[in-house]
Amino acid sequence: MYSVWGIKFMKQANMRKVIYSLIPIFIAAIYFFGLRAIPLLLVNVAAAVFVEWLFKRRENKPVSEAVFVSALLYTLILPPRTPFWVAALGIMFGILFGKEVFGGFGRNVFNPALVARAFVYVSFSKFLTGQWTQASGQFPGGFVRYLNEGIDTLGSATPMLLYRSSSEMVDYSRLIFGNVNGSLGETSGLLIILAGIYLLYTKTAFWENMLGLLVGFATFTLIFNGIGAESVPNLVFGVFSGGLLFGTVFMITDPISSAKTREGKLIYGFLVGAVTVVIRGFALFAGGIMFAILIGNMFVPIIDVGVKEFKASRKRKGAADHA
């Protein structure tokens, strides 16, 4: 435990590993979109810490370092031009209603960063879908600008929105390296994959969640492609666009809101991947992964209970067969 400005914080090694994995992605976000990412992050961190501190101070308990992870993840799934006040309201809502109302860290049913993003998406959609900052493609890029000046309208914004409006696909090399329009940290497939490898190597993230999601996403994408659903893009484009990789590596692997059994993690991931394809292809929301994970969070307790009951029934059956 340590103290900063009179606020006590609880050390959490796994949370720090997640932060380490996000640092290159945040630096890339600055390069692609501009230095505005820094004050946006600071506003979100301050707002998130403030809300959690309000709840912890009455019990004289420390603020968890997980709150920094939530604020950083939330910042990276926001468009670069999100107003500071909108961003602050979002993370305060996410920490309050996605975490503290359930009893704080370790008890939350939903991922707080996604609750925050869903709140601002629904409440302030103008700021999250109306205009997008054009990503820089040449060094020094955003390192010398507060915010890139180029603005794309809704019709030609993110790769997924572009596909839905015109069936046009962005070049795969841009999707892999990240110089495409989108949220701050969701554009570079390469950096997200490298972060995922680091989290798996350090045993910070669950591979079952990631595998389940990708299998579910691939299965339903191939099914809809097979029956000729034009609103569902091909598998490679789908994986590298719309924040799917970011959700796979950082969101569905949240240890608190995830299933606890190994089989449950696979089922939970598969469900999220399948729902993502359906939302992307047939609902109003181009991304889909955000709402798919929140929907999956609701089914986690049922999934775990079902897995445990299935194992128990097989064990009872096996004992009866040997009796």
C-alpha cells in the first residue's frame, strides 16, 4: 500500500502488467491522433480515482490500482475528439454503476470501462459517432500536434462504418499497423496482438476467453458469409476492425467479470464472439464487441453454475456406474 496526495492505493501486480502492456498502444495513439490523448487520460484517471475514493474513504480502505486500468482502457476506446466533460461523466458513471454499487473491486458483474463507454455512447452519441479524427501516417505525426486537423464525416469514418455504408474495405496493412480512423487505442492490430502475447506469457490474461471469443466470432462469420449475408465482412477484415482485437485482449479477459471455470471461460468467449457478429451485421452498432461483452457478463454466473452442475452430474453418474 502507498499514498499519493493523501489517497491510499492498494498495490496490484497484475493490474500493473496490464498497464505495461497498454503503454505502447497509448504512445501509438498519440502518434496517430495527437497529444490531446494525454490530458484526456489525465481527466479520466482523476475522475475515476475520485469516485472510488469517495466510497473507500468512509471505510478507510485503499483505492485499487485497477481503477487506473479502467481509466486507461476507457480512454483508449474513446474517439480522439471526445469532450473532456463527456469523458469524465462516462468514467464516473462506469466506476459508480459498473463497480462500486456491486461492492467495489472483485465484486463487479460488468466491466467498468465498458459500462462507461456504453453510457457515453448512448447518452452522447453525437460526440462518439458524428466525426472522427483522421489518423496520421507520417512521422512525427501527432507527437508534434495537439490534435490532427483532418476530420472525416460519419459516412467515411472507421473501417467498420465505411464497410457498412459502402461495402468498401480499408487496406489490410493500415488495419495491421493502425493508421486508420477510429478510437484512440483500437486501431493498431499489431500492437494489440503483441500486448496479448505479453499478457499470456505473464499469465495475466486467460487464453480460454480469447480462444473462445475468436472461435465464436470465426464460426458465425463463416456461417453468415456462407449464406451470403453481405452485411457481415470476411473473417480477416472482421478480426482487424471494429475494436475486436482490443476487446479480445483487454476486455473479455477482465478476471472479475469473466467466468471462473475453464469451460465457462470458453463458453463465455464463444458467446461474446457470436453475439458480436450478429450485432455488427444486423444491429445499428457498427462495432458490436462492447455490447456483446456486456451481454456476456450477464450470463457469466449462469454459465459457471451450469458447468459446475454438469461436472457434478457426470461425477455422480460415474460413481453410480462403478457401484
